[in-house]
Amino acid sequence: MLSLVEFILVGLVLTNLVLLGTSRIGLCIRMVAFQGVGLAFLPLLGHGDLTWSSLAISAATALLKGWAFPTLLFRSLESAHVRAEVEPYVSYSGSLLFGVAALAVSVWLGGRMPLPGPGVPQLLIPVAFFTILVGLFGIVTRRKAVSQVVAYLVLENGIFAFGAVALRKAQLLVEMGILLDVFVAVFVMGIAIFRINREFDHIDSGRLASLKE
Amino acid sequence: MLGALTILVPALAGAAAFMLREHRARRALLVGAAVAHLLLTLAAFAAPARPMFDGALLLDEPGRLFLLITSVLFLAAAFYSAGYLEREMRGSRPDMIEGRLFSNSPEARFTGCLLLFLAAMSFVCMARNLGLLWVGVEATTLASAPLIYFHRHHRSLEATWKYLLLCSVGIALALFGTYMLALAGGGEISLNLNALMAAGPTLDPVLLKAAFVFLLVGYGTKMGLAPMHTWLPDVYSESPSVMALMSTCLLNVSFLAILRVRQVLAAAGQAQFGNDLLVFLGLTSMAWAAVFLLRQTDYKRLLAYSSVEHMGILAFGAGIGGAGMHGSLMHVLAHGAAKGAMFLLAGNVLAAYMTKNVSEVRGAVRALPFSGPLWVAGVLALTGMPPFGLFVSELAILRAALAGDRPFLAVIFLVLLAMAFIGITTAALRMAQGENTIPARPEPMSATWPPLALLLAALLLGLYQPAPLAAVLAASARLTGGF
Amino acid sequence: MPLVDHNAVHWGALARAALGLALCPLLFGVINRVKAKFAGRTGQPLLQTYFDLARLLKKGAVYSRTTTWLFPMGPLLGLACALAALCLAPLGGMPGLLSFEGDLFLFAGLLSLGRFATAAAALDTGSSFEGMGASREMQFAVPAELAQILGLAALAQATGSLSLSEMLARIDMVRWEAAGPVLALTGTALFLVLLAETCRIPVDDPNTHLELTMIHEVMVLDHSGPDLAFILYGQGVKMWTLCAMLAGLLAPVRSGDPLLDVSLGVAGVFALALVMGVVESSMARLRLLLVPRLLVGATALSALALILLLR
């Protein structure tokens, strides 16, 4: 029977594909929130016994990735009064095809990594790679500042998934510090988006191009 | 516990700065916190290193070295910015390049973020746990982003966005590398530096190398190594001089982060792999910077590319190892002092001439009786002329490279240094010479003393090193060089 | 051990194919009835398509002077391909009339040959309007066929057989438990392909008569009489075939009793028709630009399933 972890991982892949294929920023934000809630289960499921620290990390992850980030992003989207379209440099079909290729590459790479230990599903490392690649692709190809932040969060989610495997001895201090940093990063980016909108009447980061050699 | 205070004092002062409404009190707080920080750092120098929080924080020799240069530069920045903030006009005013109106962001935010930035950098200097190290480096990014957007116009906003996005992505990759390092240990050992180094040979070599690559790219982005340096010229040219000065510290602590990771690599017997990568990235950065230095028309960007070049020198020296590592650490101090002085002087020139264009600045020596001559001295210091400290450190790196098994690297190093020298001196000396295009004007004390002090420090480093400093330098080189 | 003997002549299979031939026009009736219920109308009779077919067959065909032999060839070849595909398709886990190792490629090939025939006939009229429809149809066919082939390949990999009958015979509850996500992904992809192949909403609107949005309808505008009947019937056979395959994949209930299995299979086919009716009632046709994206999405799902199996 399929384990819950594998179920979450397949969900992660599917949401990534949706993120690549959709044109609505609102849907993208919801998908990232969805991923975040799924990821919040990983610290609990990864390694046997429940501890207070893994519970705390899980709760904080769910709260931040599932609630705080989407709220922040939706708010900056509203305050920016923009058309809620992603407007990528690469077409959606092209993005989806990239997704398929990236998936193949990450499966190939994941097969070459040593398995971190018993009880860890084989899928985890390829899925983490895939999510990271999708995030990087999004940052490069999406034009709007908001969608770049969404892509950054996807990247972060992929790394988080990887960390859930790699760091089986959950260290509360480190994990909390990382979560706090990511939170502040998104917060600061949200403010920057608001400012960009005020200054330029758009949040098209492609038009931020006056500084160059 | 003195070490922990160097984090706590600026953090609390930063929080207080957000609350204070009185401008004078806030500026006094900034200078006071800077003085206190330097005193604490010097006191920590004397005290033996004691681990804090389960060994998560420890002020070892390399940490002390980087903390010292950070603290000194911050003190200069604090003195300078006390006057700078006084002189900055209130309300909106026309932008000198495009003529559009803009205003400054609140002074409390600037001061507060500056202090928090210092706290984050002190934290990085002490972090022994690679996870916490990452947290600290990311915190420096976040604390410094509002500083770039001090002048609220669209160019600084663009620079802020680039900085945030590029550095966040770079840092995210570093986090990936950190996790990979944990995976190399089978996921069972903690990310503590001591534990990782003790596990050394048992770490999975392939994963370890992959982890180093990701960490090098990640922290290298923050350090400004080419080709990940693209945020750096934009940030330097659009942010206030104080911020530019502080980001020199930022580059330094990122270098420290890379050195920490290399310690693990060396403990696992993979030092050669890391060294090759460092040498390669170092020479790439130097070459990239040299090309852009040769035809640079904006003097703030000129200094930025000079930073890229010097970061390349640091990476090159670290990659050569041995005496090169010693030279590299020495270079951190000397370059920090010289570059800090140059940024402050560039701020003075900008305030007088109201242009960042090299060709529109003439006769700075006559127009600015104090900053002008200092600018010339600074250029000489920055390009590694004797007797400044940079000459000594670059010479040490060169000798180490010549003595190594690949002397042709030394030749490339020398050629790139010469190119950078030509680029910087032609532009910067032309600004100093000739008939002054603006009338001579008096300069405020707060704008001239800090760069003078920093340049004197850079000079002193070339002539004489105090015994405690020399001891810390030698110990740090031994620790981080892995020899 | 193979569950299907390729060489044996299955009388049951003949009966199942005949069942498909008889019942397939009813699918249109079911879909239309569902849509009518959703819209609050009474709707046309369930057997309307049978009446239409009979009426069309009684008529004579009209051919434009500019057309060549290709034009009447289109409907014939299209129907022939659909019938041949029906022979390959299993129903309710029971094998089709014909089966051999690798027949899934023949199956996919027959479907695209049928599409080619229709498009070629449309181009033969020389009308720019029909050419536009043909071009759209072929444009959407590229990702749809890719998705289908990859989906079938994933099924082949999951079951270890290259024959459609064998593949579907091997899919049961046990395999669903073992490889649930893979089969679910493939099923979703094949459902999207089904919508595209049978020209239903959200890919194409069978009822549309607005020039700018028509795809399939515009290709068959110039056909009349028996030719149109062939096209209509061919569509029905194709829908039956694909539904039977998909029902076999999604509802792998095998009792062992042939009669019960077949009735379950037929029930599955009509259940799928119901679902298609619900989809058509609840959503609008996608913008033309979005259709390739949907189909590339289906391709991605199939590829994901295949990659999950191959790792």
C-alpha cells in the first residue's frame, strides 16, 4: 500500500506541473500553499517516533507556508492592482515540456544519490530535485515580481523536502532559524513588490532594466 | 560570553533605534553601539575562546579576525553616517540623474537596519553550526536590503530587487548544499563544524563534493565571485556610501562561510577539489572584473568591480593554500580598510560634484582639500602599491603561487592584477587631476576623519603588525588552510 | 503466464464487438440526455442518433466538382480505422477480437490514420475554412497522440505486456494497490485524450456552429448523406472503443463470470459517457490557445507515470 509520504510527494509533483502550466497567479499562490501544508507532514512521517521538536517544526511550517505566505502574497497582489496573469517569457506548453524533461533529469540524478537510510521513500530525492528545478525555472522565466517570489517559495519547498530527509536528527534551533529567515525574506520581498508597484505602476520585473553596463 | 554580547548589543541597539524618535539620540546610539562593539571585540580578543549554546557559537581565531575588521569598519561607518544623516536633506528633492523627485526612507529604519546588519554579521563570525551559519548569512541579506533602498528612487529599488532575488536564490542553493553535507554524513551527525570535521573521512566523498559546489555557488553569490556577482555593481552604485562600506564586511563574512565549509572538505581529505574550484573562481572573478574595470565610466561601479577583483584575490589565495591562505586573510583586513575608505571618499566626491560619471569629475585634489589627496592615496592603497597592507598580502599570495606546483597560475594572477591596476588608476587618478570644475569647499570633520583613519590602518598593516594580531592571523591561517 | 491466448478465436469477443457496434450510437444519446437534464430541458430521444443515421443513409450524397476521390475516401477510411480499432479493444477485462504483442501501436496508428483521412478529405474540398479546421485538428493531435502513446507505454510498463487485451486483463485491484498513483495518472491523461479524440468539451464543442471555434465540425461540413452517416457512426465507434479501454483501466472489477464482466464493462462505458455529459454541462469550451496547454498537461501526466515506473 502506498505510504502517506509517497502520496504527498506525488502531490508535490502534480502541483509543480500545475504551477508550470497555469496562467493565474492566484492559483499559483494556492498551489504553493498546498505544497507547504503537505511538506509540513514530512518532519512527522520521516522517522518513526514523534518528538516535541518535530511537532513544533511541523506546526510552524504549516502555519508559515500554508497560511502566512499566501496571505502576504495575496495582499501584495491586491495592493498592486495588477492583472492576475503570470506572463512568462516561455510559453506554458514549453514550461510543461520543461517540467517533463526536468522530471526525467531529477529521476536520473536521484538514482545516482545514495539512499539516506531505511524508511525513506525512493521518490523523495528526485521529487526534491524536481521541485528545486521548477523553482529555478520559474524565477528565470516569470516576468512579474509576485510570480518570482512564488517561484522562490517553490525552490524553498524543494530544499525543505530534501532537508526533511537529509536532516533526520531534527535540530529545532536550526530549523526554526531557517523558517524565520524564509518568512522575513518573503515579508521583505512583499514590501519590495508594494514599492515597485508604487514607483512604476506595474510589478513587471522585466522592466527593471535601467541598471546595466 | 563577551562574544555573545557582540551580537546582543547591536541587536538591542537596533531594536531601540526603531523606537527612538529623536534624531540626535539615535545617532548617538549608533556611534555608542559601534564603540561598544569594538571594545567588546577587542576584549574578546584577549579572552580565551569559550563555546556557547552547546558549541553552536564559538569565537575562534578566524571568527575573531573577521569580527575585528567588521567592527572597525562599522565604527568608521557609524561616525561617517552620524554626519551624513545630518547633511541629508529632508523631504523630496530632484534626483541628480533623471531629475525626478524622490525622498529618503525614514532615518530610524536606516539606523536600525544598520545595527541589525552588524548583529547578523557578528553572528556569522561566531556560528560553528553550518545551519546557523546559513541563518546568519541570510539574515545579513534581509537586514541590508532596506539599506539599499534608502534613497527612494526607482534605480535603488531595482538594485534592491536584484539583490534580494539573486542573493536569496544563491543562499537557497547554499542551504541545499548544507543539507547535502548532512546527507553526506548519513543524516545522523549534526551540522556542527566539530562533529563534521571529526566525521571527516567517513563522509560520502561524492556528496561532499556536490555539497561544496552548491555551498561555493551559494555563498559565492553573496561574496560577489564572478559570474554570480551581477547584483554587486548595481547595489554599490545605487546605495548610500555607508551601505557600500558595510557590504564590504558582507563580502568578507561570506568568504568566512566558504572557509568554514572548506575546513570540512579538508578534514575529509578532499581539500584539493575545493582548492581547484577556489582558484578557478578566483581567477574568473579577477578576469571578469579586470575587463569591466578597463572601460568603466561610473566611479561607484568602478569600486564595485574592484571589490569583485579583490574577492577573486581572496578566493585565489585561499585556493593556493598555505602561505597563500595567510596572505588571503591578511588581504581581508587590508582590503576592508582600504575599500572602506574609498567608499566614504567616493561619497564625499559625489556630494561635491553631484555626478557619478568619471569624465565629469576633474580636479578633486584642488576642489576637496582633504578628500582629494586621500582619494589618490586610497587608489594607490587599493591597487596594491607599497607600502600599503595590500601590497604585502598580494605579494604573499603571489609568492605562495610561485612556490606551488603550478607557477603559471602566478603569471595569470600578475597579469590580471596589472589590468585592474591600469583600469582603476586611469579612471580614478584622472578624477583627481586637472583644473577643478567646482570651487574649492570646506569639508565637515565627520566626512574626512573616518576614511583617514581607515587608510592609516591599511598603511599600518603594511609596515607593522601588532603581536596579538599576527598571532591570530597565523592561527586562523592554520585553522582554515587545513595545513 | 499470459492471461490471453492470442491465437484462439473468441466467439465471445465477436459478440462483444457486435455489442459495441450496436450500442455505440446510444452514447451520444446518453450524453445529450445528461446535458438536457442539467439545462432543465426534456432533451431529444435517447435513440436520436439511430434515427439520424437511418435518415442519412437513405439520402444521396452531394459532391462538389472541385473534389477528387480523396473526398469520399475520407469517411470510409475513418470508419474502417474506427472499426479496426474496435476489434483490438478489450471490454471489461475480456480480450478484443484480435490481439498480439505490440497491438497497442497498431491501435494508436489506426486512430491517427483515421484522423489523417478526415483531415485529408477536408483539405481536398479546397475550402480555406475546412483547411483551418484540419490545421487545428492536426495541431491538437500532436500533443494528444504523444499523451496517448506515453500513457499506453506506461500501462505496458506497469503490466509487462505490449498487447492491449493482455494489459487490461492484468489490471486488477491488486495492481491498483501496488501502483495506484501511476495508474491514476495514466487514467487522467487518457481521459483528457478521450475528450480530445472524441471532440468533446473542453477541447471542442460538438454543437458549435460558430466559425471561429469549430474544429471537428468544420472538417465535415461538406459531407452529406451516407458519408456523413459514416463519419457520425465512426465517431460513435471511436468513442465506444476509447471508453471501453478507459473503463477497463479505471474500474478493474473482475468477477470471473464472463457475462457479469461484460455487463460491468458496458456499465463502465456508459458511466464514462455520463461523466462526459457532466463535464460538458459544467464547463465551457477552452480558448483555442489553452487547448494545447491542456493536452501538453496530459502528456506531462503520462510522462510522469512512465518515469515513475522506469526509475
